[in-house]
Amino acid sequence: MRISLGTVSLLTHIRLLFLFAVAFVLLAAGLSLYLRASSKMPELTVISPKLAVYRADAAAYDTVVIGTSRTLYHVIPEILEAGMAAEGCRAPKVFNFGVHGLTGAEQDWLIDEILSIGADHLKHIILEDPLPEARDIANVTSERGRYFHGPSLWPASLASIQSFPESLPKRFFRTGIFLYGVGYDLSGVGRAAATAFPDQTEGVDATEAFRIEDGFEALDELDVPDILARRQDFLDNPQKFTDALALYANGVSPNLPARAAYMERKLRELEARGLQASLYVSPDPLELDRTPQVAEMLRKQAPDLQILNYNQPDKYPALFERAIWHDFSHVTRAGATRLSETMGRDLCAASTPIEERTANAVR
Amino acid sequence: MLFVELRFFLFFALVFTLVWTVRRNGARKAILTAASYVFYGAWDPRFLGLILFVTLVSYIVGTRFEPGKTSATAKKRWLTFGVVTVLGVLGVFKYFDFFAESFGTFANLIGLPVNAVTLGLILPVGISFFTFQAISYMVDAYQGHIPAKRNVLDIAFYIAFFPQLVAGPIVRASDFIPQMETARRWADVGVRSALVLFLIGFVKKACISDNIAPYVDMVFAAPETFTAATIVGGVLLYAVQIYCDFSGYSDMAIALAALLGYKFPANFASPYLSPDIQDFWRRWHISLSSWLRDYLYIPLGGNRNGNMRRNVNLMTTMLLGGLWHGASFNFVIWGGLHGGALIVERQWNKYIASRTPSLGWIGTLAGTLMTFYWVNLAWIFFRATSLDQSLQMARTYLTWQSKGLETLPIAVWPMLIALGLIHWLSNRMNAGDVLERLAPNTFALSYGAMAALALAFVPLGYRPFIYFQF
């Protein structure tokens, strides 16, 4: 049967459409990849200024903590260092590489960047269990989302998505959004325009702010509308905090072994490069059914790895007092101080035998 | 929903498929009307009621014009009622606050303590366009150019047809309504020419206009900080921006309508190459200028009744044309500058040009440059946000003097020369024709490659079309 649309057959239309698509895809993807390779990294909020601060003084730091906003707003390097020193350990020099919304692939990229800058000076990398890849179009088409959808990070993104402790349909959906992001990036939209007509708007330079406290930022000191709104939501809904704490005992997440294996692979790769590697799990009421379970599973399957699991209300009740929380996922400076002191103590306790610590303290 | 957005492409693909899948003309019109309402609702669903109201008024008035149904006097009354009602809608939403505030200011100036009452209404997108189309239907039906439609769906379709709904071209009822009488045939659709026109429009809007817009914004935001050459360059860039924005939109609208089987009139014809202002208005926003000519200038008396009356009619038409663009004195001045130029030009032609020998191509070139210079002077008032700023920039434009030291971070003048050359070349040779003559397979491959190239030059972050605000 021959279907006809006017004077041209349907098959001819399909052939022409195919040829159009082939030419479009080949040129768009080629151009996109070429322009990506020939242009420098865009200015990305938090990531760019933190890298600038670290690059300027990489020799000073021997420890970095790489994680999400639960690192950015929760780990105060100075307090952590003091906490270790108070226990008699040699105080490290720590840099907080917390980046809000840090995904697994972004964390892998950041590790490579940090090592390319400071590998000669680094001794210890503490990794937070990162967030999964985005599940909304706005995130994958943002400048940052697009930058991290380059071909070199495709395997890392897929590994991060497939290991995340959530149901298969959710991971499938997340994969779809990831593919949308890949398609958006490869379409090349805007790449030539960005080169020919550079953006003239100047962003706020946060380099100095991150230099002062070695990458830490206190959430309760930021006067930003969406942060204030989150704070108000937290104040208005006390029951939600209590309900979230209940997740710890009752919540069960799927795919935990895959996530534990994923984190172990990351930590082992760091060890293979001659670094001490630790997993840090931040207190986070909304993740109580997920991150502590991953940490404990990893502890069982790799007892030799150092795991700092603070998302345990029964073990660290002081970290779950509502007064030190700014919103449902982040603590205030007071909370960050309490957590960083605890981290310092724990890191010291795990790093060296007691006799050695005492000797250090005497010296 | 902009023509350059991904969601519009998905929307259009769906509508296109549905329209060409069904065979009945009525069903197609119903699909297109429903799609047009969805399209408009995507802007602001609250104003769907407004389009419906204008449609119902046009329909009811139109039914009074059926042969033998109403007396001549009653027909005239119905037409007056219809036009006044539709213009009333436009007046309330677009001009009420402007006139109320102007009245208050004037009253205060002469010592009367008047507090202007304003409504603070949001301007519905495309209101100036769909109200003019409604008027076109009522007038054309009244004058017997088209039979009054008995089916309200036909009127709804004509007024709301989405390719032209929010920014034209203003399609005459007498041009469009006959097209909806029979089902469009796919075989009659010039697919290649429509695709080429769409791509040209897309490139004008997304790749040229949107890329230079930030630089124009910079100059108009703080003209006092820029050098004279930069200010003049900024004004010329605005001329490019608004032309590419609006003619790009028109090209895309015409192409989309063509892909659905409907023919829209051309809206632009290389306007910046016009050797005089009159010719400029034959080439710029043709659908509006011809609408104003036929529905305003000629009814006012046009060229009849002597020189003086003609000049008054001309100025009235241009001032109202300026006001049509927006409720602001800047638009009135813009219309006045064009009206004044048209009057001077007519006097020149009558008393001087007709009595002196033609200067040939030198005269044409000089005329083109002078016309372009004047058009750009008028653009300053069109674009500037206040009268003070307009006057300041106009002064710099005319005297080439500014105390500012800033320049734009792009090579403005080489870019303007390149764009001017493209404008001239596109008028001399039709690139679309070259593409259309390619073998089908070569056309498909070339079109794919050009689309990919165009996409790379689309800046991130969409800008609405300038004429949406009118």
C-alpha cells in the first residue's frame, strides 16, 4: 500500500525527515563538542570561587571535605582542626569543599580537579554521600547542569543514578532527565552565541567569603529569600521535624547494597592514589531512611574504611536538638560548631592510637 | 509560548498532525480554534474571556449585515456599536490609565486639584492585534466585501488563529475568511518555502535580535555614560533589533500559517532600503500601515478635500498609529515624527522634486540614507523609557556629542556594516529561492545543517517578542 500526502509519498517524507535529522544531529553535536572543548569552564556559583581559593593556597591544605550543602553549611574547618588538636592529634589544615546540590558525577569531577591542583599536599579526603543527579529539566538545562553533562561524565552520572537508594521507576525517570540533559547539551543551543556575544553581567565574587572560613558558610547568616523561606517553613512546621526523626527507625530504602558498593569504589580509588579516604554522613532528618543505612551497610562490607556516620539520632542526640537546626536539612552555625567538634574528636580517635595522641599532647 | 521555544515546537507538531489527519474542514477549524485558545491561555488564561467577548460582539454585529435583514441606517448603527465596543475594550485595557493620568497631570498644571483614578490593569497580550482584526471583520462584512458568517466558530477561528494572534500580521477578514470556506489541501502547501521562511524568521529573531538586545539595553539604560559614537551605534543596533525581532516574528507566523494551509500577507519588505518615508511605510509593518490607510486614513477623507485636509488626515493617522503601539507620549512623538516627515516629503515632491531633474541613483542613495537617518531618530523615542532620556539621546544623535566615555564590548560598527550588507543582499537576491531550488535530499540535509548552526547562535534565556507588548 502506498500512502500519499499530496504529491509526495509518506515514505519520501520519512526519508527527508531522516536526512534532516542526520544532518542536524551530526552538526549540532559536533559543534557542541568542539565549542565545549575550546571554551573555558563557566563561572559556577560556589564551585568556581572555592576552586579559586583552594588553587591560591593549595599547599596549605592537607585535608578536604567534599560534599553537598550538608558539608558547606555543616563543617567548620577551624573547629574541626581545633577538635582534633584538643584530643591530642596533629591538627590538619582542612578545606571545606561543600557545594549545594553536589551530585555523584560532580563529586567525581571535583575530586579530579582538587587532585590536579593539590595532589602533592593532600593526605586525607573526606567524602560525603552525594546527592543523586537532577530529576527536573530546569536543573539539567542550567549552566551548571549543562557543564556537568559532558561526555566525560556520562559514566559517572549513570553510576550515580543507578546506585541511588530509591525505587527502580524513580531511577528510570532520573535517567530520562539525564538523557534530556545530554540531548540539550549536544544540541549545541547557545554555545556559539556565548562565544560571540559573551555575557556582560558580573556575578557576585564570593572568593573572599570562602577564603575567610576555608570554604565554610553559615546558613543562618545568609539573607537570601529562598533560605529565609525555608527557615520560616521550618519554624511553622515543628511536627514535620519530629516526623522526619521517625524515619530513622521506620524507613527502609531500596538499592542500598548498590549505593554502598558505589561509595566503597569511590573511597578505594582514593586509597589507591595513596590518600586516606573517609565517608562522612551528615545529620539530615529528611535522609534518615537512606544515608545512615548506606553508611552502616558499607561499614559491614568494608570494615577497614573510616566512616563518620552522624545521621544517627540515637548515637548523637545532641546533633538532633531542634534548636540547632536552621531548616529541615541544615544546621545553624551553632549546630555546625557542635558537629565539627564531634568530627574532630572522632577523626582523631580513629586516626592514631591513644598513646601516640597523649605523646603528641605532651609535646 | 514563543515560536522559538521547544514547547511551542511540540505544540505545533501536535496541532499540525491533528489538522492534516482529519479531513473535514469544520473539524480542522475546530481543532485550530481550540489550539489557538490553548496557545493564548498559555500566556494568561484570564484574558480568554476577553477574546471570547470580542468574538461574540463581532459575530452578533456581523449577523446584522446579512442581506435583507437590517435597514441601511440600522446597519450603520450596528457597525458603530461594534467598533465602539471593541475599541472600548482596547481603550479600557490599554489607554484608560494613560488618559486618566494625563488628565490629572494637566488639571494639576492649570491649578485644578484632581486625583486621577487609574485601574492598574494588566495589558492583555495581543489585544491591539485581535481587536483590529475584529474591526476588520465587522467593516468588511458591513461593506459587503465578505458575507457575514453564520457560524460563530468561523469568527472565533479568524480572530484567534494562533500564528498571528499575539503580534500579527493583522490579517484582513476579506483576505482570510474566504480561505476558510474550503478545506486546505496539503498539495497546495509550499512546504519548502514555508520551512525556509520559518528558519529565516528564527535566525532574525533568535540569533540576531536576541543577541544584540543586551547591548541595546545597556546603551538605553544609561546613555549618559557612553561615547557619542556608541550611543549612535546603540540606536542603530536598536533599529536592527526591532526589525529582526518583528519581521522575524512575522516570517515565522506566515510560515506557520502556510504549513497549516493558510496564506498571510507579507509584513515587511527590506524597509531600511526605502528611498523615502512613504516607501518606508509601504515596507514596514505593512499589515498595520495598510489597515490604518484603509480603515482610518481613507474614511477620514484621505487625499480628498485638498492639501491641508490631507495633511491633517496624514498626521492624525500617524499620531493614532503611534498611540496604537502604546499609551505613552513617546509613541505619539514617534508617530508625529513620521507624520511630519510624510507631510514634508509630499510638499517636497509637489513643489521641488517634480520641477527638478531626477538625480538618478545618487538621489535614491541620498534619499535612502536620509530616510534611514530619520527613521532612527524616531526609534529613539520609540525605545527610550522617558521623554527626558529620548531628548538627551536625540541630542547626541543629532550633534554627535556626549560626555560619556564608555563603549560597548563588541565591535558595533563592523557588526552594523555586516548586517547592513546582509539586509541589502537579501533584498537583491533571495536566499530562500536558492534553497528551494535544491534537490529534495540536498534540501533536507542543508536544512538540518542550517537549523543546527542557527541553534548554536540562540542565546540562552528567551526574550519575548518586542511587539507582544503592543
